[in-house]
Amino acid sequence: MTARVPFRCVSLAVLALVCGLTQPRVARAAEPGIDELEDLLAAPVYAASKYSQKAAQAPASVTVLTAGDIRTFGWRTLAEVLNAVRGVHVRRDQAYDYLGVRGFSRPGDYSSRVLLLIDGVRANENFYDSALVGREFPLDIGLIERVEFIAGPGSALYGSNAVYGVVNVITRSAANLRGNELSLKGGSARDRKLSATVGRDFGNGTLLVGVSGERRPGQAYHYPAHVSPDHPAGRVDGLDAEDDRKAYARLTSGEWVLSALASDRSKQVPNAPYGMVFADPAAEFRDRFASTDLTWQRDSGAERSAYLHVGVGAYEYTDLGRYEPDGELQRYRDQGRWLGAEARWTRGAWETHRFVYGVEYQRNFRQRTDVVAVEPADGVVLDTNATSDRLGLFINDEIALRPDVTLGLGARFDKSTRRNGRLTPRGSLLWTPLDGLTLKMLSGAAFRDPNAYELQPGIPGSTLDPSLTRERLHANELAADWRASQQLRLAASLFQTRIRGLIEQVVDEPTGLLVYRNTGSARATGLELEAEYIGGHGQRVRSSWTQQQVRLSDGRVVSNAPAALFKLHASTPVASSATRLGVELLGMSGRRTLSGARLASELVTNVTVQHDPADKPWALFLSVYNIADVARQDPAGPEHVSDSLPREGRSAVLGMSVRF
């Protein structure tokens, strides 16, 4: 009974929302809310086709969240931003955040089935191919202008890893800053963050520089699976600390953009994964990421443009800890270094065609693992290195069959080291029978090549599967996007996804070590519904419901696959236009753990109040997360002794920003 109570509340909330949205209203063209909805619907989307277009015209189901949304709802990480997207859920293992999309989130995948872009440039590191979305995300969230989420397969444009979806983070520029800014935040758990952003104009160029630093002291957690004579309570306290430092610079001059970012994040690990000694204060994960990118883009009008990019990147993951049974201190490190380049052209032809075609290349010149014994004596335990390449050629054509019908056809050919070439197609048919109503029929394929971590031994004595093959996905979707009135937008999507050659982390019977194997196939089906309403006095409501089902071909229990997701985001001015209240409700049905146990469903409420007077150089904000202090658990991965891991309870953050 207890597990069903939150979703009864959800049902009432949905009913109240629908009743409110369906009340008759008189259209008032001059109202600011109507203008705001117009701006939202007209905002360009880039990642769906590799050029700017309206979301309703994109050959995909698209969600766009803005810097205003980030401030209104007090989101602290990219993972929290994406958790507001319909059909997306986030699992946290107290070290990282992992994305689940339309029911898929397999243990041990490290979000490698989602492609992360920063300003259209691939940002998945080259060792685990992971999309870093928690506090390990290399860009401070205050530097984000908007986030695009493109649901479904994207390999026909982007190649490997664009399996479940594509995330494109658009950064702020000096031109859209409201001045230099200094921000200070403090939390109820003694966490604190300081960030500063400076923008300058000069001649025909601009410069933006942003830096931030954050410190989060450790919390107390209880782990029944770790109860022992040495730890009779199974409790750790103060072993969950986190430090995070980030820097970013963006220089624009005419058609050129030079950007660079660097981040360094360290996190104590309280739950003893991978056979670590429990309650060891030395147990720590560290992630370092750095990249430099140079892009050139020329728009010549008449749907003609050219784009060039070259960039270098570096990623390093290090964990320090003592491992059972000897308890000796070891340092494990994975390093990645890469060079990436892309050339792309957009051309209109014969008045009815719009072509996008190009070439993309990545050289992975370091994919190294080394293990060093730190205590009792220094010594190299393991040292392996590899290099690899990948090359992709792509073309996409959007054909206007009639003024109200557009056919989209595209394909990409990819060849990578030790892998056969692969051709990945996609197709779309868009019909606009009425002004404001677009119906979409979408079909596409995607793939994921095994990454360096899955292909080379990272632990002495581990065995690898030489027959490990790439994952392959095919998806079909029917979607609708309807501007029902000047203030109301409705959207729906019916989807079916099938993935073959699923790569999962499993226990190798002879050695007892975690290894990767192709374990079979899986299929997901579901329905997404979304409504967005903007009132005439600045009120805004966006709500979505997802009903989904995931089945594995071999009959295994599907872990971390909620059958239902509910999201409600509502905001309104309070007392004056300078003060705004934002309320976020996140509901999720129960999920299975790896052992088959069922976790309770949950409904979490977050509240943010911000006071930002237009005539003052300062702003105040207060956020309270999990305001009802709901006890939550996430399914643990195969690297944990525990079957589930606790999430943080109620917390609060108070902050102030000053513009100068």
C-alpha cells in the first residue's frame, strides 16, 4: 500500500493540471505569457539535424530547457536538468549520475549509450565513452544557455554512442551576459560554492571567462549489507566528501570560436565498490577533463553554410583505495587523449531539398590503464595502452514533397579500429495538416562500439571476450506536436525500441571478476504525453507522463527500469515580478534491483524561490530539495555489495549573485 500512495498523489496532480489547462480562456495577443510561448516554440534546435530549425520541424522528439529554467528550479547539475526531460530518469551510485532513457539504463554502462555534445562538439571521453552529467560534468551549470535533448537513435548523424539520445549543451557567450557576475551558495549540509563569470567585448569579438569551485562535506549513510564485527552498525559518517573545480573560456571573433575548458573533481566513495575495504577514508575517485576546440562557421544565406572544427581532449580517471582481501593501498588510473575533427556543409538544392553532409574523424592516441601498489611498497601491478581511430561519413536530405509534407532520409558510414564498417540509416516523414500541428513518423538505427574499458584488461587476472561485438539498436516512433492555443502546447510520442548484442557487466564464473559480455537483446515500448502552458501573467506549467515497458530476451528481471515517470514543473511570479516561485514534482514507479527486489515508488518535491530585481545588481535565491524528506533508494550496480543505495534526504541551498 505504501508504495502506491505517491502515484495516487501523482494522479490527482495530473487531473488538477488537465482541468486547469482545459478551462476556456480568451486569447490576448499582447500578453507577455503568449510572447514567451512564441519565443520558446521559435527557439532554434541544432542537434536533431546539425543545423538550426524549430523544434516542431525537427525529425525527432525534442526537449529544450533554458538558463531561465535552471534558475527557476534551482538545478545544480546537468543530471538534474536532464531529469526534468520526459522519459528520462537518473540513477546515482554516490559517485556518479547515470542517465536512463525510455526505460533503458543497464548496470555498468556509465551512460555510454547517450551522446553528449558541448556546442555541437562531442564531449564523451574516449576511455569509457561516458557522458559525464553529474558534478563531474566539466562545465559549470551557470555557463549553460540552454540544453537540447534529442530522444531516440542519432547514429545516422553522430556515429557511436548516440543510441538512446543526444544531449547538446549550448554555452553562454559574452553577448548574452547581463554583466560580470559573482555567485556564492551555501547549503544545509555545509556545502558551499563560489563562481565568477567575466565577459568583454572588443572590436568584432567577445571573450567570456568563467571559474567555479565547490566543496561538499561528507554525509552519514547506513549500509546493512556491510554490517560486520568490525562495523556492527554498517554506518559511515563524513566519508562522502566532494571537491569540484572548473574553468572555461570562450573567444569569438567573426566566424571563429576558440573555447577551452578544464575540470578537476574528487569524490570520497562511502559504499566500497569493486571489492574495496568498507569505511576506508582513503577510498576516493577523481575525474579530470580538459579540451580545447576551434570552430569556423560561415552562413552564406539561401540555406548554404560551411562548418569546420578541430579539437583535442584529455580525460583521466583515478581511484585510490584498499582492496580485499589483503587491504593494500592501490592506485588505479585510466587515461584518454584524443584529437577530433569535422567538416560539414549545408546546401539547398532544387528548391525542395536541403542537404547536410560531412566527414568526422577521431584519433585516440592514448587509452591507457595502469595500476600501482602504493603501500606497503611502490610497484607497478599493471600497465596497458592502446590507440584507435574512427572515421564517419554522413549525408542527410530533407525533401519538401508538398508545402505541408517533408520527407527526411539520411545515412552514415562508420569505420573504426578492429571493427567492420557499418552503414546506419534513418528516415522521417513530417506532416503539418493544420497550423500549429505537426505529426511525425520516425525510424532509425544506432550502434555502440565496445569502448577501451570493455576491450582491454583493467585488473590483473581478468579475462576478456575476444568476440565482443558492437551493440545495435533500431527504433520506430510516432509523435505529435500541437500548438493547441496561443498559450497551450501539447505533445505525444508512441515508441518502440529494440537493441541487440547488449553489452553488460557480469561476473566471470572462473575468476569471480567483473567482465563485459554480449548478453542478448532487449525491447522497450512506451507512450509519452506532455503539456506546456504559459499564462498571461507569467505563470508557466509543464507536465509529462511516461508509461513504458522493457523486456529482455532471456527472461531476466530488468533492473532500474521504472514503468511510469511523472514530471511537473510550475512557476509563477510572487508578490512582484522580481520574485518567482518554482515547484518541481518528480514521480517514479518502483524499480527492480539486480537481485530482483522491488524498490518503492517515489514522489519528490523541490521548491525554489528567487528574487531578482531588474533595477538592482544583485539577486537572492533559496532552494529546498526533497522537501518532504522522502526516503529514496537507487538500484546498485554489480560492483557493489549492497543491492540498493540510499539517496540524500532533505537539503537546502541559499545563494546570492552580484552583477558588476
